[in-house]
Amino acid sequence: MRVGLHKNLIWQRLLFFVLAGAVLFAYGATVNAPPWNFGKLMGIYVVFFFLIAQLISWLVFKQTPTIPLCIGGALIVVGGIVVSAAKAQ
């Protein structure tokens, strides 16, 4: 989506918008099809969203992660581990 917003040619914008929509649809279908526990799913989702967003930021947009970002990210990952490791009640 972000790349599409900054393209000048309308066909390039549309292509990236369609690709963004397809990725969002695939994600929605993947995480909502199985009968997963929604609370745990959200905990893991936040971790993966953060990690993938930072990877894209680094590789595509050349934005190097800062020390505070890495520390905060580590806390997010630890939180995801706690949520996913908790036993269902």
C-alpha cells in the first residue's frame, strides 16, 4: 500500500493497491479459518506483525532499526511468548 501511494503512474498505483488487497484477504482467510483461540491468536499476531513490519521497513525502505525499537520489539516478542505459552482456562 505504501509503495502504491507514492507511485506517479495510475496503473502502478492500482497494481500495488490490488496486491495489498490480495495480501490482506489472504491473511484474513488464513487466521480466521482454523478454530484458534482468539486471545492467543492476537498475541501471536502482534508479534508477527511487528517483526514483518520491521523487516519490510529495513529491507524495502532502508530504515535501520534503532536501539529503543529493538528493546521495545524484544518486549513485544517476550509478551507473545507469554501469551502463547499460557494454558487455556
